[in-house]
Amino acid sequence: MTRKFRTLAAIVLGCAVAGAGLTGCKVDGDSVPFIEKQPDSFIGTKKFSVSGKSVNTSCSGKWKKGAPVVVLLHGGGDGLDKMAAFQKTLSAKNRVCSYDRLGAGKSGKPDGDQSFADTGKVLTGVLDELAGDAPVVLAGHSMGGLIAARYAPDHQDKVKGLVLMDATPPTMLADLNNAIPASDKGPAGQLRAQNLAIFKGENPERLLMPDGKVGSAGHMPVEVIKHGKPYLAAVPGAGPRLEKAWTAGERKWLALSSDSRFTVAPKSGHYIYLEQPDVAVKAVERVTAKVAS
């Protein structure tokens, strides 16, 4: 398989200490007021432990009371360094953090295969450490978008907004099987086999990514951004079907919330935050404005 299609295959991918304070508790007859845990204010990189594993993080920008902390989730095969320029741009108006998931970048490696629940526990630890009791907006790319979209419905107490940048669709396995026959021995068949393996845990994070239903995240603001350059159409024999399936899959994420918006980045391929960052920045800022209002 050519390097072009190996690259294409890769990009198709696409609970720590809690905040202190209790309300209404009695200690020796005295009421203990709720003490809000402020977001960590460090600038730069920092490592800390979550469930015995070292997690590498990066934060920029100042936090303002009432505003959310934006947390970026990188795509599969990437790390927080890939999102550094995007983070810097966003931090002009927001407190923005990112982290390397286990098996990625400078974080520790997982002990074995991970489920969405496992990577969710690490994310919870990261949010507790970096955001404290402040609301959070998750902005995920590709596989990071898939993780954010799976996490948000069960953590609406913390996550108040979502931005999904060409996020891996919720039915990617089925889409691959439908678009590319198992009998295909050409570049499309190789792409299919490689991605099926990736979704079954043969990736640096050892994350198992089965298809699943789209959960409900209530009324939180959700922005779904899809690539405009049809890069998947370059796959011989299956390109148009893959592009059609990807678009349909992106639209499925709109069911996350009654306040969801679909945008196409017309000049971008898969890496929207690098190729057309203005579209991604505006989406994040629309969501943070709604969360802060």
C-alpha cells in the first residue's frame, strides 16, 4: 500500500481527587459552606498522576470566573503538541488545556486494552485536576472527538459544551464494512483491514472503539464541523461511498443535543484546526459564549 493510503488510513480515525467542599454538612454543630475549587492556573506543561499513571498536560490563557475551561482532545496517533498552535490562538480569550491520553505523547502507557470507560476515567481525573469546579467545554478532533462525544452524555454535571472537529463517526465500523467489501484486495481493502484492526485496539492507546448509539447530552451547545475537501474520495473504488458515509456519520452526532449546529470547513481536509483554524476557533468561541452566559 502506498504511503498516501497508509496516511489516509491513519486519519480516518480518526477518577482522581475530587474538588473539596460539601454543602449542608455539620461539623461540631457548625455548617461547612461549599468551597469552590478554582481551575489550576499554571501556564506551560505539567505532569500528574491519574490512577497510578503519569498524564502529560498543557495549559494556556487566564480563567475568568463564570467562564468555562476549554479542554482539547487530540486525534488518534497524535499528541497535545499537534494542537499547540490551535491552543495558543484560543487562549487569547479562554483558559485552554490539553493532555496526552495514555499511550500518546509523553503520558504513560496503558496496562492493557482500554474501553471508553477506561479513557473516560482518565479524562475525569484530568478535568478534576485542571478545571476544578469550573464548567468545561470539550473540543475533540477525530478519535478525540469520538471520545468526547461518548463521555459528555454521562458527565453533564461537568461538561457543558462540545465541539467535534471531523470526529470519528459513531458507526465507523459498520460504515467501513458497508463501503468496502471484505473481498477487496486493493488499496481500499487494505484501508479497510487496517482500520478494522485499529478499532479493535491495535493503536498506540490500545483503545477498543466499538460502534454505539449516540447518547443524549441534553441541551448543551454542540458544534459539529466536517471537512470540506473530499480527501476520502481518493480511495480507489470506495471513495465516494466513504465520503457519503462519513458525512452521514458526522450528522449523527447532531442527535447529542437539541442545541446542535453542523458546519462544513470548505477549505479543509481532516485536520480542520490546522488547515482552517478560523472555523474551529469560531465554533469553540460560540460554545464558550453560550456556556458563560
